[in-house]
Amino acid sequence: MRTLKTDLVTSAGLAALAALQCVFATAATAQTTASDDQTNSDTQTASREITVTANRREQSVLDVPYNISVIGGDAITGSQTLDNAELLRSIPGATAIDQGPRNGGQFNSIRIRGLNVDDSNFGDYAVASVATVSTYVNETPVYANLALVDINRVEVLRGPQGTLYGSGALGGTIKYILQEPKLGRTEGSVAGLVTSTRGSGSIGYQATGIVNVPLGDAFALRLNVQRQDTPGITDYTNLYQLDGNGVPERTATIFTTGPNSARYTRKKDADDYDSWFARAALLFAPNDTFKATLSYIYQSDHSGGRRQPTDGLDGNGKPYGAYDNGALILEPSDREFHMGSLEASLDLGFATLTSATSYYDNRGGSQSDNTGFYANAFANFYYFYPRPLYTAQRTFGDKALTQEVRLVSSGSHRFDWVVGAYYQDQTRRSTQVSDLVGFKDYAAAFFGTDAFVSTDNVFTYRRRDKFRDAALFGELTFNITDRFRVMGGLRYFDNKSDVTTFVRTGAYNSFAGSVTTPFTSKDSDVLFKINGSYNFGDDELLYATMSEGYRRGGNNGVPTIGRFANDPAFLTYRADKVTNYEAGVKGRILNGIQYDVSLYYIDWRNPQFNTSTPIGSYFVVLNGVKARTRGLEAQLSGKLGSRFNYSLGYAYVDAEVRKSFSDPLGNVIAPPGTPLPGIPKHAITVAGDYTVPISDSLSGIFRFDGFYQSSTQNVLDQTISDSRKFSPFSIWDLTATLAGNDWSLSLFAKNVFDNRGVTGSFNAASFGPNPTAEFYGSDARTFITLPRTIGLSGRVSF
């Protein structure tokens, strides 16, 4: 956020331009500086550059010799960005499956430069492999999908970042840099927002408070709090009425069949979402050479259901409405996040010593209706049990202690360098308990005895992965001349993973079996990065990079004996690696027009794919042989006259399987040439704003933001029924802001044309109704973008 005593008369227009940089993120001309001191943001000009720390040192974004986007905190606030899915749509070359708030805080579906083979409909359970894009909150590597509150800037580093950011940064790294406390200043703001979304019968609201308080000459305290309450849009139209034991109520006997054998109800706007976010940060800076910041972050989320309506017909042949969901039970989720960190730096003159220590705990759970999967896969195994209800209770947990120490050379010398050490101790847990609710009593009545079935439990899964990673890293830059430099970087890592997996399958006493699989793996390797850059003008940079990325392997823990045994080849999966080749040019020309163009080619070996086994449908990760992505990213921003600002961006991504992708039994999942799922080949972003001075203390700003993506593939496996393509779509936003000295008022519209952008789905053939199996609902979910939303926001600074 900008300093809250800033004169908003002129900075309102500048904030709007900063919001455009959110779209294309060249950001060196952004009106929001990424430095910690923004006292006079109203006096910034287009020539002022943003300082970033992508290379672990402060430098101008134009001096970073690879493709990086920077989104200022004022840009996020000024553009009324509601969530991270919207934020990521503004970054050329970055995409995310829009899962809505129910799953958005639990599962990382971010893709950069097309590095993804996972199906777009994933998101209900914690997969074993780590994501291809790493995310950081300040210096802590964690995916938390936090509220966008009091952010200084967001740095988006495209391409593998293995040398500085380690495992999981195959496609890139996203860093959320939060505002630091400020010495000697008492300031703050209060903000409110109300929204109305098509399909919802209620009004949503958001309230935010920020305060910065000096505590003597050497201390400062910064506090943030936000409360968000968003009503749902999805109507659950055929919910079972449940008795006290959670069993569907019946209209007649336990053996009665047909669509009228159960009692139903409905719930409108079921996918409501509410959250609390809070942060406290204490800065200690006794002199110019030392500072330390102790901080704590808390967020809790609750969602009442999915923002994922059902397509097609129910089991009675009746079509679902645009925002209807056919699940038989409500599907809520909860998440709670805690993080504490201590970041300290000491200027030694020749170098700066930095220590970053953090601990986080991110945990939650959800309930899902999986009856569609049951009815279309194995209902006959349970004698077509009437009024079936197949539930999935899932939990996830991720906690870690992380320590990094690094030394970064100061100033500009013939040789500049970074050296450091990293350690992480992480524990991830995931569970699923699936019950065919009421089947035990039905089986006892059907067979006349309870000797055959003693439980409703059909599937239980528990996984615990304790991961330890130790690494040494360094980068050395040789400034051959004032304009030409070469850089080399290495990271040596040594990791160990201890995994324990428990699986139980089958309700029948004679078939039910369980297995506990312990597994230990170790890996060590060296990743490298080579870069050369040349300043062919005062503000123009030509660069080329070759870099590596790595993601660890692991164990699947599937049973290899008993009724649901699988081949032992499914037990493990290997690490995957990428090599990135990139060349680009960036700079500033004419009257401050900024540009950034890059070409890349990424070779992906042993790509990891989250899927399930052919027997028992156990969660597993498989390895392919080879995939590749290649593409182009281009960004342009500038100014026409003194009042109109514009930004344009384009990303081309060609991502496909290069060698046949098969499971361990030789079954072909994807032949060469299969497109990687969830990746649009073309994406375009465009934005503009126009500022109208009204008086010496009042301005009006009118802006538009547009996004377009071409068609995407739902899943990798082209032989299954979910292998559909999603149509291209565009999203357009409009904002009108009235800004005074210490206040602003904005009227905005998101998705003005109410386009239905689909990014993932479970289709009816596998998850839809099946009257033969007594399933008259549907779990054929469609992942959609937020429908048209109208909002009013206001902010007062003091």
C-alpha cells in the first residue's frame, strides 16, 4: 500500500496506471513503487522504476536478466482485485484453474509457461506430488492463497528458479511481498466493499483495517485485519433429507426403489464463503545497518459448497439451471492457516547477511458427494443399493520449519555474488474416508444377517510425508564491461522423504483389506543456471538464460496384495526435471513506452502425473517420459497524452507430450502430440485508464481491463470421457473511481458481459446420473469463473 497521508488528487490517476501494470507487469513505469518508502508516491513519474528482490538483491526490474512481472500493492487495490484467480489472469503466460474459494485455499493449480500434465478437474484431494510453481509469502515457501491485504508487491518469476528457490520451482516462482512496518509514522486506513453477483440472492461485504504505529525510535508495529463474507451463487437442488445418523430418509421400506423412494430438499446460494485474515508485524531497526521483523499471519476460511454448477440432466431427465448443483449432500470446506516468521538483515559493508526463519501450519478439510463416481463405476458390487450416498470426508495438513541464511555482495563490482544455505523440515498429511452411508443396515436386511458387512466404510486413505531438504546455493556475476555481464549459479541439495501410507478398501468382510506401506527415499543433485546479458542502450537489455528445475519423487503406497492389489510398479514415482532455454529483450523507448519480449523452450523429463490405479482407484503419481513447452511472451505499456494510459500483453504457449505417456502396465495414457491440459495456446490482456481532473482536490478515473484465452484441454488422457475441450472465453472489467485527498470511492463491474469461462469439469458419463444404479442426482461439476459482479468500494486514509 502507498503511504496513507499521500495527496490523492494526482496519485489517483497514478494508482490507476499502476493497476494496469498489474495486467502486464513490466512495471518499471508503474505508478506504484515497490520500495519500502513510498512517502511521496503522488510525485512519482513514469521514469521511476520498481525495485525487486527476485535475485536476492535489490535491483531495478529492468536490470533483471530474465522475464519477471511485478504487480504493485496499489495496483491490486486500485483495480479492485477480488482474489488470486483474478490476479493471475493479469499475468501473461500464467494460468490457474478457477476452483472458487472452496478449493482455492487448499490446492495450488497455478501454471506458468504450460508446465502441467495434471487434469484440470483436480482439486478435491491433496495430491502426493508438489506443484510445478512455488509460492512465497515474504521469505517463506508456502502455498496459502492468502487474502490480498497490505501487499507491497507481487513478483512473478517465469521459468525454472531451481538455483535460488529450490524444489518445486519447475515453471516459476510467485512471491507475495507484504508491507513492512514504518518507523516514525502513525498512519492507517479503513476500507469497505459491497458486491452483488449474478445468481446470488444476497449482498457480499468486505471490511479491512490497517494501522502503523511507531514505538519509540527503533520499533514500529503494523497491524492488518480483514473480514470477508461472500454469499453463494450455487443452488443445491436435490439434496437428500438425512436422518439422525446421516442416512437418506426413505418414503417407504428399506427396499423401496425408484426416484420417489427418498425425501429431498434444496438449499439456495449454498456456496457462501467467509474468512478472517489478520497480521501483526513488529520491526526493530536500531540503526542503518541492522533490522529485524517479527511477524504472525492468521487466516481462516469457510465455504458452504462448490461454485461448480452441474451441466446436463438429472436422473429424471430434468435439465439443471445455470447455477444448479446436483450433489446429494452439501459440500462444505474449512481451512485454517498460521505462520510466524523472523527476518533479519545486517549490513557488513562488503555484503548483507540475511537470516529468514519461519514456521507455518496450514490445515483443513472438506466433505464431498462422490455418489456419481460410485454409481458409474461399481454400484453392481453393492447390489444397486437404493438411495445410494457415497461420501468423501477429506483432510489435509502442511506444516514446515524453514531456515535460510544468505550473504549478498554489496555495491557494483567486477564480481557480484550470492551465497547461502537452506534447510526445511516439512510434514504433509492427507486423509480420505469414504462411506456408502446406510449400506451396513441395508445389507443386513438384504442377506438376513450382519455377518457379511460390518461397516459402511468403503475406502480409507491416510498419508504422512515427512520431508527434509538441505541445500547450498550460490550465483556469481562477472561484469565484463559496464554493459556486458555473465552469470553462473549452482544449487546442491540433499533431501530425504519418509512416507507412510495406509489404505483400506471394501465394505464386505471377506473382501475388505488394508495395507500400511512405509517408504524412505533420498536424493541429491546439483542444479545449474547460466545467464548472459548486454545493455545495448541506456534502458535496453538483451539477455539469454539456460536454467534447470527439479521436483522430488516419492512413494504412492498402493496395496500389492489382496482383492484390490495393483502391480508393484505403481509403488514409486521418480523426480522430474526441466531445462529451460530463454532469450529476451526489455527496455524503455520513445516517450517512456516499456516493452518486454521473450522466447523460451523447455524440455521436461519424467513429468509427474497425478492419477489413480486401474484397480481400486488409489491415488498415485506416474511418470511420463518427455514433454515440452515453447512459447513467446510480450508486454507493452505506455501513455497517450497526459491522461490516458494503456497496457497490452500476449502469451503464446505450445505445450505437448513428446514421447508416449503410458502407465506401468503399458496402457497408453497420451500419445506424442497430446496437448498438456489447462494450458491456453493464446492469451491476451488489455487495459486502459483515463483521468479527469475535477478540481484541485478531486479527480475521476475511468478504466477497463480485458482478458482472453483460447481453448484448453480438460485432461491428459484422451481415451476417457472427460477428455473434452473448453471453449475460448474473455473477461472484461470496468471501474469508475472518484478520489479526494484522503479518500476514494469506486464503482466497479467484474465480468461485465457475464461470460461463462470454464476451466475444468467432471462430465456426466463418469459422474452424472445413473437411474439403473438408483442415482438420480449428478456430480458432473463444471469449474466456472465468477459471474458478473457489481461492487462499490470506499477507502479513507489517516
